[in-house]
Amino acid sequence: QVQLVESGGGLVQAGGSLRPSCTASGDTFTRYVMGWFRQAPGKEREFVASISRSGGSTSYADSVKGRFTISRDNAKNTVYLQMNSLKPEDTAVYYCAAVRRPLRPPAYQVVGEYDYWGQGTQVTVSS
């Protein structure tokens, strides 16, 4: 069983950048597909990005394509979400998630397909 801990959220002005990270422990990191999700107040949790075990395949929500980049460092058991050109509507709690089962697209975008979740990190974008 893997444990996930996020860090790196914060407050930034519109147009700025942040790079939250998520460090895994407790199991072999390369066994897991990793995802980032977010949840704004009063809204459902939604998919942001996912990355394959090797890091060779990624997918993104349309709302963040071209602005966000997901990456992983398997030597450091860490997944990152580089967020550029941030907008106020990106304000949310950002969660990383992990799944060990093999999944086919678009299952990687589904909240319920992930088995393990971090505690979340707040990202606030001011206008």
C-alpha cells in the first residue's frame, strides 16, 4: 500500500506559476500510474492530469492543456505538476492519486479508478 504526501501549493497572482509535488512511500513507486485531481469549493473533484508508470505517456484535462505539465522522478518517488499561466478558476485543493491496476484510457481520468489519495494541497490564484 502506498502513502502519498503533497506539498508546494500556495497563493499566486493570475499569470503566475506553481509546482506542487507528491512523494510516495510504502511501496514500489514504479508500480503505480499517478494522477492529479482538483476540487474547488462546492464542486466535484475533477481530473487534471495523469502519467504512466514510466513517465512516457501523459494525459490532460482540456482546461489545463498547454499550461500544466505532469512529470515524475522515479528515483525520488515523486510526481510533479508544473502549473503555468494560472487563472483564478484554477483555485482548488489539488490531490495526487495512485492506482496499481492496469487501466485503459479514458479510465485514467476517472476519480473512482484511483485507490490511494494524498491529503491535498491548496492552490489559490488571485485576480
